[in-house]
Amino acid sequence: MAALRAQGALRLGGSLGLSVAGAESNVAIGLARLGHRVRWAGRVGADELGALVLRTLRAEGVDTAHAVTDDTGRPTGLLLTEPRLGTLTRVSYYRAGSAGSAVRPADVLPALAAGTRVLHLTGITPALGPSAAEAVAAAATAAREAGVTVCLDVNHRSRLWTADRARAALRPLLARTDLLVASEDELPLVLEHPGADETDAVHEILAAGVGEVVVKRGARGASVFTADGVTDRAAREVDAVDLVGAGDAFVAGYLSGLLTGADTGARLHRAVTTAAFAVATRGDWEGLPTRDELGLFDQPDGTTIR
């Protein structure tokens, strides 16, 4: 999507900053900055905002060869963000009838080319419409059959669909998911019995065939559950500026660790580090680090790099 970011309440008017946003594109940019080869598959409108999306992704080193430009008149999706209280941000979506809502299996399956190691999906895409839900299911099936690791970030957006609709669409994906990412309040969205506590919820998800369950806990860090046990990691302490995009930054860091063969503890360390960069800077992805910058948080306060 294109993103318009306000400096204050939208109802008061004022200037807006134009950029690009979207959970999958945030993760793609985060991974590209960390030195990985990344391909983004999706659909944008044949308009200036669609051109901005593709230009931004290409500028960040993301392969857009499989991106589709819609030729039916559907516009590129749009979101507006406005700061309200401290780091509390309100987001308004304009995605109904957008090009992205019409993404189809045929748009994304060609991107699963030879050499693909990880397919990253989110629970946002199937919320956009029937064809988008079909695209997610088809991609997960094809990736699983090809031996590609499937990562699913629940990433629930209550303004897009209800919890019941989300559960009906996401729970069947567990059988094709290797790595599930969710915040604590999102775990019930993939459970047959939503009232289960976290321990039972994780056990149910692992029993469904998921190999790793990553639970994001915000300022309290994160945990990774596998059949062998649990690994916890505290969050990095930073002065929070903007919380939007922190979850996507976390996923980029975790997948980067996975792709480099790091163990669970090292993956979590990279994940909380990339999330801290997102929290300490403005924008969904603009402040994400390169591989060389991952150690910046270990420098003393007031350090100037010359």
C-alpha cells in the first residue's frame, strides 16, 4: 500500500508524509537490508501510488519481477496513520476494491521459484477478499510440497475481519505452516478452542504440525516454543518513538537468523534487535538496520561514529 502519515489528528488537517507500507513489504525490506535475497509477490494498481510501491521495493533491493500491475482499474491500497497519545497510533485503511485485494494464486505461485527457502505469509492478505485468501492457501500448499519453510504471521487486523472469520481462514493453514508468529492475544485466532491458556494453546498448535511457535510479547520480549522446549528473550530497552512496524521488524530479524543457520537464542537476539530499531525510529521500515548496523545498540550512549 501507499501510506500517508499525519503529524497530528487527521480531522485537524495539515501536512501528510507519503511513503509505502504493508506487513509483507516491511519484512521484505528488513530482510534485504540484512543482506538476504528477497522476492515480493503481490498486486498494485496501474497508478502513481503503485509505481511508488514498486520503486521503493526495488530501491531497497527487493526483487519485484513477480509483482503484478492491475489493468482493470483497481487502485493501489492506501492507509493513513495519525499519532494520538504518546506512541498510540490510529490507522485507517482504504483497501476495499484495491488491486491488492484481488491478488490471485496465479499472481504469486510463479514467485516460488527454485532456490526459495522461506515463504512468508500474514493473516492480513486472506482478510482482503476471497481471491486473496485462495492465493495464500495455494502458496502455502505449493511451498510445503516443494520443501520450502512456510512462515505465517497471524498479524490480526480487527478492522479488516472478525476473530471468527480469521479463525476459519487461518486454522486450516496450520497443517502447511512450519513457523507460526503471533502476539499473545493472537494465539486464540488459530485454535479450535479459543479459551485455552497459553501452554495448552501452544501444545495444540505444535500438535497440528507447526514446528516452531514464536510468541511476541512487546516490551517484555518474546518466546519460541518447539517440541524440545521454550526459549525466552527479553526486549531491548530503547526510548520508544513509533511502535508501528515493530512486529514486522521482529519477523525480519528472526527469519534472517533462520536463514543464516543461527540457533533459536541467536534468532531471538536478532529479532528483538531489529524490533528495537523499528521502535526507536519513525516509519514502518525506514529505520531498519543493515547487517553492519546490528551492533549499534551495544555502543555507549552518546557515541559518534566517524
